[in-house]
Amino acid sequence: MSDDELIELAQDSSELTELAQGALKQEIFARKLKVPPAEEPSKPQPDSQVDELEDEYAEDRSLVELCTVWSRNDALKVEELLNAVDIPFFMGPERATTVDKVTSRFSDGVPVKVMQIGFPWAIAAIKNYVPADAPPEPKDDTEDVDIHCPKCHSTDVVFEHLSDDPENGGRVTSQKFDWTCASCGYSWEDDGVESNG
């Protein structure tokens, strides 16, 4: 056999007997041949028609938000309603397919998503769903400050307008708030912070 034929036989020697494999190894060693690993058969490329078909349905499979649940009990209600009509759903960023697999905190709100194609049926399935737990009220860090008239201390005060403070040779350095008391008619200006004087 030629060197190439021996190398080709060595690359696929699994069907040879042990005795034949031993003789093959001795001959390759004697000829000082190097046997490269056998090339793997190339995988068939996917049919371009299959790719086009998958792309055609990609939008239908995209996820859209159906609702947000704020408690495990509400999540279980939504799960029950969607399972009753066989609509797959995904909860939270982890895309859990059951409430038991949700790892997000319900107190932060967990979005429930469905595929675009199933959205109309999912909306119909939860049309009578009323969440038992509403989202927490946003905290308002700003406090309403009552403006008091410096003269009569009434809170019935009207903001008139902002005026420029003509100090420093006519250059505008700050703005003043102009107020009028609707109770006593007193007018004054300040920096927008109530003075207690």
C-alpha cells in the first residue's frame, strides 16, 4: 500500500481486527509516517427556506408585557388564568414559566410577558382579573411648605412673579419672589424661602 493509503486506513481503523491494527501501527512506525486526525464530516447547512420561515415568525414570538404583579397571590391568579387557556407566560427578568420559579421580589413588581401572537387571548383571559395587591405608593420626598404673610401670618398668599435683583451696578445676580397677601394686602419679596421676621 502507498503511504497515503496507509494514512487513510489509519484514520479509520475501527473496523480492523486487533491483529490488523497492530500490523498497521508497525508499518506506519517503520515508514515514519504521521497520521493527522480524521476530518469530521461537514454538518449539513440549514435550508435557507427554514431560516426564512423562522424569521417570518420571529415577531409573533417576541415577548410583550401583559401586566405586572405585586404579590405571589396575584402571580398565582394570573398563572391559573393563563394556564386555563394554554397560553405560555414568562414572569420577571428570569423569564420563569411558573410562579414557583420566580426569584424576583414581588414587592418590586414582577412583569408578566406573553408572546405577541398570544397577546389577544391572554388579555381576554385576564379581563376579569383584579389584583389584590396594588403597587406601593411612590414616596414623595417634597413637602408642601406653607407661605405665611410676614405681617398677619395668613397662609392666603398669592405668588405674583419673579423679579431680578438690580444689585452690583445693574447686573442680575439673583431673582426675588414677589408675594401678596390676599388677607391684608401686604406685598413683599424674598429669595423663595420663608423668613420668620
